[in-house]
Amino acid sequence: MISEKVKQSFIRIVGSENYDDSKAGRLVYSYDATPQFQSLPDAVIAPRNTKEVSEIVKICNEHRIPLVPRGSGTNLCAGTCPIEGGVVLVFKHMNKILEIDEENLTVTVQPGVITQDLIKAVEEKGLFYPPDPSSMKISTIGGNINENSGGLRGLKYGVTRDYVMALEVVLANGDIIRTGGKLAKDVAGYDLTRLFVGSEGTLGVITEATLKLIPMPETKKTMLALYQDLEAAARSVSKIIANKIIPTTLEFLDQPTLAVVEDYARIGLPTNVKAVLLIEQDGPYEVVERDMKKMAEICQEEQAVSVQIARSEAEADALRTARRSALSALARLKPTTILEDATVPRSEIAKMVKAINEIAEKYNVKICTFGHAGDGNLHPTCPTDVRDREEIERVEKAFEEIFAKAIELGGTITGEHGVGAMKAPYLEWKLGKEGIEAMKAIKQALDPNGIMNPGKIFAKSERKRVVVTR
Amino acid sequence: MTTAKERATIQQQFQTRMNEDELMNCMRCGFCLPTCPTYIESGFQESHSPRGRIALMKAVVDGLIEPDEDVERSLNMCLGCRACEPVCPSGVRYGHLLEEARDIIAQNKKYSLFVRIIRKIVFSGLFPHQNRMRLLTALVGFYQRSGLQSLARRFGLLNLLPRHLTTMEKVLPTVPTWKEMNDRPKQLTPQGIKKRRVAFFTGCLMDTMFMKTNDATMELLQRAGCEVVIPPAQACCGALHGHGGEKHQAKELAKRNIEAFEQLNVDYIVTNAGGCGAFLVEYDHLLKDDADWAERAKAFTRKIKDISEVLVELNFHETKLKVKPQVVTYQDSCHLRNVMKVANAPRQLLQAIEGAEFREMKDADRCCGSAGIYNIVEPEMSMQILDYKMQMAKQTKATTIVTANPGCLLQMKLGIEREGLSSHMRAVHIVDFLLEASGE
């Protein structure tokens, strides 16, 4: 609860137009894109600059008010659901691109900048910001940094973490710190930049970021390969990499996904094939040509039943349709769509996909798998209905087993969505008790009062909890 | 303001009437946000986004919140442009949810006497009665022709109105006379070989205020090889009622139209207004729970087709079309694009015109802010959206802005007037432009 006195001090900082505690105003910030999580904040505050953020944080710290920084609320781990109430911070005013530095190849932004706007702005200068989460048309850079978002181009270019060079962060006590710099080399002390990337708002509020840019690749080509055998597709992936080729995209759809996609988009893909690979390469023209030729050969050697290389952008777009439609096709099947991101070393992909299909059968639930084969990041997706409690129980058990299997294969419970509240009960499986303790020690040191996005990353109980309504 | 008792009734009706499956289908991914004009123009307020509005509707159903003023405000602020629908991965039919919610609120809320009278006049007194629409238009004609208009303008009487209405007065087309409006064709023969037999849905405003555009439409259909039937028993499509929380009246109008068209044995029922077409094409949804009408509505909706698609199908774009050299751009009608799914045909036609250099406008698919009567009831947001639109229009350097719906057409004219560009920029309906290109 926020007392009238505290409310007035917030209003003195941001103005009454940027403080909302109306019922409707709070309700629309009670959720993010994660199914089964909803909880009302006590107020929604839109600060206009770092100083205001710092003042707000100080008040929250003094009065032990939870604080949840939120971008566009597109995350899939309940990372921005205010499960303990408190203040939701929105960055609609702090959404400027501050500088594109063409000499140092960096861009400096405020956290509320939309990812795609940033990508477009730097592309106009012939520069490239590779991280491309599926939600990039609306996700914010602040959100991407806090969740360490991945994307389709992760295999070749890495994820958000690999592009964050410097941060401005407001700590839980209101201190404003700057980490890193426009520096390729910098070993002055702990690498706090990396610590804050992916910290899910639990350590501080990111108020500015300097990101690394690279030159725009000259060309790009697209190819689609179909397989009658899952292992053959997986072998193609391993062999491509073993041949020292790192494609920019190496996406995968399994048979259940393909059947659903074909039913929805009517692309004309044979639904009896067991796996589809969408492969793209970018770079200098000659290199792209050579790599595409080699990869096509590898796919054919591995018994692909069809290999198509697009000759134009329109054809490339057609080949991408299947992968692009996957989410839409799956989301339409049932009211609730649970999209997970279990990740394994890429050598284990075939084993993982097989295990997922067996687990789905065991619990009698529908799970379709697609994802980023190149980096082992899979998206087992379950169309279900939260109103069917009995089925949801089975779905949760199936996913528990999927997480366990991923860890058994040397993988992780989450590749790019984050832990949040959703996966907190499983984190210990990945990190062990000692790992969790080490992380808790960091949390305790930076946020002793536990006001920064409480209830995220660290579970209160081991068993999963479901809908929260405050 | 609603009373506590009204709110309780509204809440209870939300629980019984709102389609829970449709509400559940929203997975809150947020992919709709960047397409929502009010989300953008409100400075990224979630309560003015489709995801936020669905969450509010669901919260009212779930009993998490009351349908208070803020909820109503959020729903009122929606343009109903439905740009959120094509991008929705789950295919949520947001427009249907909005319509139902607005109907529940409108039917259970006691409006002020003034608003009640206005709603009564517009929804019951005027639009369902074509003769009264003609009379009103004739009065406008009298105002324009008798010298009253120039008097009113000279003495600054119009300055008593809010600014956007003053400008609106300026951009009204010169309307037809009483006699012209009462002398409408019922059947027209094709020019050359008969390729199709079509019925023409004339619409209420289109057949009065914009009668010239209707004439142009019929002329084009004839030139393209269509026999055209115009059943006199047809009525207003009911879109205004449906969007404004008067669903019951919309259904009555739908039935009248189905009856008027179903026996005609035509290939298509042609429309030239995206707003009407989109409402007609969803009659099946409107009447889905009415056993006597559901099937007849389905048969009706299957025949609805926009004029631009008919023309492309009949290869009209391959005939000689020529205008004097000019840069042309196209503003999508939201309902034509997002509901009728027609986006290519108008562009294809425009690109076929010799002399017209077609330049795509940035965000041409974003609403212009007209949105039925939105520009009258929510002028501030509407004008903010229009100002953005005009910036984009100016960037194209176009001298002709083409649209495909009367509301959009008036709004673009309003935009041109507001920007002081009327000396070198015009807005036209696509059929008028095509007729100009085809030789009048």
C-alpha cells in the first residue's frame, strides 16, 4: 500500500499526470505476456529522467515499496508482473535515441526505445544491431537488456548481452552508477555491465545504455530444407557447423508444428515431412554464395527430401512463411498458448526434440516444437486452456519433465525468456543450492531491502504457483 | 457518469454477454500495440491499446474491476479501426468484442437528455430513413446554394462552432438537389459484352451527400461489363449503429438489406465505401444467434465485394486510363483493409493510370482519425491523428490523395484545409479518380 503522504511525494517528483493509481490504470499494468500471471500494482509511475528515477527509488527503499521496471510487457517469464504489488515504472518518456556514434560504432539510448526503431535508425547509417527477439516491433531496449533477449540471429551474432557496452543504473539506494564505456577493452574492476544484463530488474533500474553496432552485411540468402527424418536434420545442423560455416539463421520446425502451420497458412508444404530447416546466410556476396552452395550440399548428403534456395527477396519471404507463421498457427488452436524455451547444446537437438514428443505423448498434451536449431534454443509450445485445471496440471508436469531433460542433456531451463516468477521454482535445478546462494548474496548486497522486482528469479517455494490476484 | 446501479447491471451483462473464449484468446503478447493509433498518440498508454482494452473487458467480466468511468473512457477512445486484428497471432476479433462492450454500456447507461436526443435523432430518426437523409442533404444543398453559406461565412457565424466543425463545413461536397436524389436508377445495362450481373449497395450518405461518387461507381461498373441492379428497398448498412452501441437497430437494418438483395440472383453485391462494406461482410456475425437469419446472412456476406476488387477482376486496369501528370498517394480505408482485406486492388488500379505517379505514403495503413463519428465526438485525439497523417502525406509530395471511404475522404479534405494546402492538394474517392482517368 502507498500512503497518501508517500503518494504526494511521488507526485511532487513526476507531476500528477505521470502518477496513476486509478483502478483501470493499475489493471492494464497487472500483466505481461505470460499466461496465468496477473497481479495489480499500487501505482504506475512514468519518470521523465534518471534523476526522477533515483528519487522514486529512494522513496520506495525508505518505505519498502516494491518497484517493477517495465518496458512493453512482452516477456514470457512473468518478469514484469508486479506479483507483490508496489510501483510499476514505465519508460514512455525516456524513449530517445541519444546518439549514434559512427566513429566508435555505438548507439546510446534511453530504456524506452523500441527495439525495431533502434534497428531502423542505425540501418539508415549502414550499421547493424543484430539482436532480433520476435517481439522487436514493440519490445523496448530496456526490456531486452533486463531479460538478455535473444532472437533468430543469435547463432552467428550472439544475444543482447554481446552488444551492451555501458550502462547507467539507478541502484536500490538511489545511487546512480555508470558501468563500462565505449571501449572494446576495459578491465577496470568487476564487469558490472554483464551483471546487470539479464538481471530482470532485480538489482537496479537501467536508465541508459550504450550498445555496440557492427557494419551492415552486404547480402543475404535464404534456403529451406525438408527432411523425412529428424536425426538427419539434426546431423545437417552439426555438419554445417563442423564445416566451419556459421549461418546467420538456422531455424527448425518439427512435424506437429509443420502440420499446424500448413493447416493455417496453406503454404503447400508436405505435412508428412519430419523436420524443416530454414537457413540463412549473410555477408559479402562471394562468401554467402559459397556457404549457401556448401550448406545445400550438406543437406542433400544428409537425405533432405527437398532443398530450395530463394532467387529473389520475394522467394526468400515465401520460404520464411512457415517459420514466421509458427506462432500464429499455434496460438489459434486453443485460448492459452504456453511458449517455452528449453535450450540444449546444439549437438543434443535431435535427442531433445524426440524427448519432448515422448513427454507430450506420456502426459497426453499437444506440444509442437520449433526454434533456433543453430544455437540449441527450442520453443516447445503447448496450446491449452487455463480453464481446464486438470489439463493444465498435466501440461505443467510435462514441462517440468522437459526442463529436467534439458538439464540432463547439458542444457538450461531458459535460453532467452528469463526466469522471472514463472521459472523461479526450477532455477535450482540448473544452478544447484550453492549457485543460488551465490546469486542471493549479490542480490542482498545491492538490494538489502528486497524492493527491486521482488518474487523474481528466486523462488519462495519450490512448487510452482499459479494465478495470483491481489 | 454511471450510477452504482448502472455499473452493477453493466458488469452483470458483461458476464453473460461477452464472448469469454474471444477474451481468453488474447495472449497479451503486445504485437498489436505498435499498430494502434491511440496507443501511439496517447504517448504509449496501455489503457489506450487493444491489449489494455481487452484486459479491462476481461477484468470487468472477472469482477476484478467495476466498469467505471476510466474503463468507459478507454473504450470510447478506441477508433475501432481494427488495425490490431491482422497482426494478432491468435486472431482475436477485437472489433466484435468492442462492439459488444459498447452496446452493453450504451444500453444500460442513462445519458444526459441532450445526448439522448442526439442519439435518438441520429440512430433512429435519420439514418434508417433514406427519405429523411435526402431531406437533410437537400437542406444542406439549400444552405450551399441560397447564399446562406456565403452569408454565414462572411459574418463569421461559423466561428461560433468549434474549429474542427468550422473546417468540416468548408470541406462538405457540393451536394445534389432534392430532385436529383429522388431520381435514381434501378437497373443499368453493361457497356459492351455482359461479364457479370451485380447489385450495387448505395449506402445512405453515399447516395445523398456523395451521390456523384455513386454515379461514378455505377458508370465504372457498366464500363467494366456489369449489368447493375440497384434495389430501392435497401437501407443504411447499420455500421454507425453497430459501432455506437445500438446493435439492435443494426440487426433490423441488416435484415432489411438481406431481404432487399437475396432474390436478385447476382454474382456480387458491390460496395464503394470501406466502412459500409466491412459491416455488410460481417452480417453473418451480427445475426449468428438468430436462427431464421443466420444462413441468409451468410449467403449475403459471401457476395459482398469492394468496387476496386471487381474492377481488377474484370481487368479494368488494363483499359486506357490517363490523367494529366501528377503525384498520387493512397490512404487506406481501415475497414476496407483490416476487415474486407482489400489493400492491393486500389493500389493496382492507381498504378495502372498513365500520368499518375503513385507514391506509397508511410503508414498509409494507419487510421486517419475519421472513424465514423469519432472526429466529432473525440476531436482532440482525432485531430492529433490527422496531423500525423498530413505530415506523412506531405512527405510524398502528392497533389492527389485517394481514399476509398466517405469518412476518410472528408477527413483528408479536412486535413488539407487545416494545413492550408487546398490550393495544390486534393482528396478524391478512388472511383471518381478512375472515372476521371477513364474519360468522363
